[in-house]
Amino acid sequence: MSSQYLTLYKMIVLYMLRRSEGRLSKAQIYDFILEKEYTNFLTLQEVFSELADSELITEKSEGNRTYLEMTDAGSETLDFFGNRINPSIKEEIDEFFKENGLKMRDETAIGAFYKKTGENEYTVYLSATEAGSSLIDISIPAWTEEAAISMCDSWKEKNSEIYRYIMTELM
């Protein structure tokens, strides 16, 4: 693969991260780039790896998702090389965010995952963020994996109600 194309794909990823005003999951970026057929899955994996190795992005795993955030060095790199992105590609990215922005924000604003912490013991991690700031972070023990999964699912469905209840009780 030509380094020129890899650079373009890296700039597309960085542009998407800047445009998102926060973090995106790898899956969200894969969805856009693969749907537009800019490149293939393996090349995109190489792009993510090189961006992380160069410290232009950071990766954070939460449950079965990996979220990406652009670093200051990534932002500087985009400022310098961003003109290599064809304006029509930028328009497609901007349109993608207009159409999917709220859905994407909801996917990243509500976190729910669990980890096995002992034999027959799990810890469930629940979070909610708004505009990049944490609203609430909760960790709860669960005695079975089924209970941990249920807590995660309930948080995804009822996080507003639960948050409102906690805040009302605390005030």
C-alpha cells in the first residue's frame, strides 16, 4: 500500500475524530469508511495501529468496544496534512455526522461494561458523559455474568431515569 494512501486514510480518521468533538468507537469509523469503500478492513487496522503507535490517537477499551480520541499531536498533524483530504470526502464526513450525530453521541455518552474480577464475581462499570465531561461513574459488584449483562442492558435502556433518581435522592 502506498504511503500516500495510508496518509490519506490517517487524515480521514483524524478529521472524523475532530469532527466528532470527542471520541468515536472504532466500529463507528469502520462503518463510515468501509461503507464508502475508501479502503478495506485490513488497511484500516494498519491505519489505527500506526496512528496509535505515533501517539496521534489514544485507544480506550470499554467492554467490547474500543474508543479513539485524538491527541494534541494528532490535531497538529491534521492541521498540517489535512489539506490532503479531498473536499468531497470532507463533505461526505460532515454529512455523515449530520445524519448520525445524535445516534453516535448516544453510543459514546453512555458506557456499560463488566469485567470478571474473581471466581463467580464480576464488576459492572456504568458511566454517562456529556460534552466530554463525566456526569456519573458507577461500579457495582455482580455475582453472576448474567446479572452483570442485565445491569449493563438496563443502564443502556434506563440511564436517564436512574441518573435522575440518584440525583433526586442525593439532593
